[in-house]
Amino acid sequence: MAVIAAGRRKRGAAKRLADLAAYMLLGLGGVIMAVPFLWMLATSLKPDGELYSYPPEWIGSRLAWENYRIIFEEAHLIRGFFNTMIVVVPTLIIGLFVCAMSAYAFAKLRFPGRDKLFMLLIGTMVVPGAVMMIPAFIMFKTFGWTDSWKPLIIPGMFGAPMVIFFLRQFIKTLPDELEDAAKIDGMSPPGIFLRIIVPLSKPALITQGILSFNAGYNDYLGPLIYLNSPERYTLQLELASFSSYYGTEWTLVMAGAVVALIPTLVLFAFAQRFFIEGIALTGIKA
Amino acid sequence: MEAQTSAAVKTRPAKRKRRLLYRSEMRWGYLFIAPPFIGVFVFLLYPLLNSLYMSLTNFNFGQPAEFIGLDNYKRALADDPLVWKTLWNTFYAALGVPLGMIAALFAALLLDRKLRGRHFFRMLFFLPTICSVVALAMVWRWIFNADFGLLNYYLGVIGIDAPAWLIDQTWAMPAMIIQGVWGGLGVSIILYLAALGNVPTSLYEAATVDGANGWQKFIHITVPGISPVTFFILITSLIGALQDFPRFQLLTGGGPNYSTTTIVYYLYTVAFQYSEMGYASALAWILGIIIMLIIVINFVFSKRWVHYN
């Protein structure tokens, strides 16, 4: 008995030691992850003259909130934000609806060639996005769509194979009973989709909606390629052009970065679960 | 199957009604899946095939395209040293993929210990992956600043004479790799955490009975157990790394002296700064073929080390 107890105590001590080491390593990693964000915030609140103090000061002589006022005056952040919303929101709503509809068809409706067509659609995901950059630009230019929001809005409205894939996966797990009951009551597929599938798929729709919204909000490459007129710039493009113009005025540039991150951080604070589940889901499918 | 057997039991009118229902279901089915297929044809297949033709011409906007055969491809592979240089840069930058995977697995193993506060750490590691590349590039440019940057100050404190990072031809790419690993860890950690949770505990228990130590368990149980996810992360990160470009444009502008111009960045420059759309189309096709080849090679080799149960 005594031997076992001593062994257990020893193992307990070893575990505590290992836990301590794990905490220290995680702490170090956590600091490395957090420092850029904290440094961004700290720099954004420094008074103009204290930027290049050496050694670097985390907190200046006072908190220079005026940096935020200045960047709202110098950069069209609010205009950029609304432009981003114009680009992101309609695409998101219509795109998600279209994706859910076809995901429902692929998951539940019976028609010849269904699974082959699904594989075909999923197969198009192998075409790398960067390869599409030039071909898509050439096409939209011949449409006369460049320097407008159309190339950023319209393609997304036709749905994305990736989103269809995940929604189909979810809808497949919904029980058939409700649907069968609705069918007996004479409900047609659109009715079943709107009244049964959509309400039951809410968690999956919210997850995909949040991920798409965040991706659209952060998109830089699309606006960079298609938009030329500053009054159409999205927030990210506005910010990038501001930062290349104000290059080394780091207090202002960092204030801009903080402002741009706030919507994402707020979204993440409220919907962390959805972000993480959305990612974990991709892994399980692997 | 189920439909057929139950239909067989039913009487005739019921059977007919079923067939009608099936017809309507079929029509709605095709209608519902039509939009994504229209999207694929209009926004993917058409421009892709069109660009295949464009790659055989000297097309630029505002002038008629002349058919020049394989000249663009010849130029890319034989006469344009920047293609090879930027390809090399791209593979160099992709070194961040294995480094990031090792770091992510290590962090996931620590987080898997179910310590208190692990959700907080998980959130911290995940944070950069949802943040705008523009905002992150801005702060990293400031951190990497040669004279007043935070990184070089702290490296100086511990006695390291640090390079000028982004403005040094040799160190710009390592800096980009560091930034990339920092920014990309979160997704791999979450995938690894899910995978670690799925390795059956009975295997570990059996190994403990057999007297295996922690390292042996890791090598013989954990590593094979999570290999499908390792493969998934490898493929998706590699595809991402080979197409990486916005953060390079924002942090280094591709310099100094093209040392951080990736192939997609070069493609972008050829198309939008030199306006050589025909040549850019050829480069896009070459890139696409390279990516496909790498995926195929990985799938072939995966049979040797990926264990699906």
C-alpha cells in the first residue's frame, strides 16, 4: 500500500511539474501572440513626439486619443466601412440562401445524377484562386465591370462550393420524419426548404454566415484588383492606401489598424464558438 | 430502395401519385442546384478557357490580340529569370508550412493537457487568423522596423545584433516566414486539437500496460493517429502558401531586389503594372499546373505515412 501511495505521489508531483512547464511554454507562446496586438494599441495611443523613444516605451507620457480623431479626418474610414458593407452584405445574404437551397437539394431531394453533379461542383474547388485572378479580371474588364463593385458582389451570389459542401453535410444529418410529414401534407420542396430546413439549419447557417462575413470584410485582394476610384474603396483598401501614404507616421497607421480590427474583434467576442466550430468542421471532414 | 419497396405495397393510384411527386422533386432539385452551376460556368470555366487562349496571344487591353503560339510559355520558362527567381522565393516562403505545423502540433499538445485557462490560450493563438491582413501587415512592418522596431530592441536586450529584416535582402524572407507562422498557427492548432481528442484512449492505456514511455506513445500512437489531419493541414497550407501574396505586397512590396516577390506577386505585377495580359495568363496556367503537380505528388506519397483507420 505504502509503495503504491508513494508511487502515486511521485507521479502526481511529476504531473504538476509537467503542467508547470506546459504553462510556462504556453505563457511564452501567448506573449508572442499578444505582443503585436498590444504594441499596435500602445503605439496608436502615443503622443506624436514620443514615437521613436528608445528604449521603446509601452505607454507614453499621456494617452493621445487625438490620433483616432485625426485618422477619421484624414482617412475615409466610415465611407470605407459602408462601402465594405455594400459589397459584403447582399452577397452574403443571397449567396448563403442560394448555397442552402442547393445544399438541401444535394442532401435530400432525389433526382438522377445528383451525387455525380455534387462531385463535379466540389471538384471545381481544385482550381486555385490565384490562378483565377487574371482570367477573371480579363472577363470582368470586357464586361466593363472594373472600377465598380460588381466583380466583388455578383459572383458570390451564385453560391460557393465550399459552403454548399458544409451545409449539405449538416442538412444530411437532419431527420427525414418532419420532411416526410410535410410531404404527406402536400408541401412542395420550396415550402419544405423554407419552413423546415432553413429553421433547423440555423446553427450551420450562422456559422457559415459569420465566416463569410469576416472573409468579405477582410478581403483586400479583390478590391485591390478591381477598384480604382478612392470613393469606392472598401475599408481594407482605404486603410492600405492610407498606410502607404502616411508610411512612417506609425501612431496614425496603428490607430487605423486598431479601428479596422474592432468589428472583427467584436464579432469574435460574441461568436467565438462559431468561428472555432467552423474550422474544426473542416478538419473532421478531412 | 426504401421508396421502391414501400411503393410496391401501395395500390396503383398511390404509385402514380408517388411518381408525380418524384417528378416535381426532380424539377425542384435541378432548379435548386442551377445557380452554383451557372456560377461555375460563367465565373470559372469560361474565364479559365478564355485565358488558355489568351495565353497563346500577346493580348493587352486596347489592342488586338495576335496569336503567337507557345511563345509566352517559352519566354516564361527559358527567357525570364524572374519566373524562376519568384518560384524559388515561393518555395522558400513555403518553408513556413512545416515550421508552422511543428509549432502548431507542439502548442496543441500543450493545450490538450486540459489545463485551466486553455481556452484563453487557444483564443490567443487563433486570433490572427481572423484579422485583416492589412492591419496585421501594418503592425508587423512597425515591429520589424530596423532602427526603432520592437523586435530588434528586445533582440538587442538579449545581446543579439539583429539584421534590418524587411529591408535586408537576406533577412526579408525569414522575416516573412516568421510573420506567416505567427499568423497561421491558429487554424492548425484547432485542427490538431480535434484530432488529438479523436485518438482512442484505449490505445494509450494498452501502451502504458506494455510499459511504453511518453515519447514512445507519441511516436507510435499519436503521430500515426493524427496523420490524416497532418496530411490535410499540409495540403491546404501548401496550396495557400504557393498562392500567398497580399501580405508580401503590404510588408515588403516584393523587395528588396525581388527577394520577397512570390510567383503570384510577379503574376500580379506582369498583369497590372506591365499590362501584359497574355503573358500573365500563361504564368497563371504554369502556376496552376505546378500547384496541381504538387498536390498529386503529395497524394502519392501520402499512402506511405497517412494511416486511416
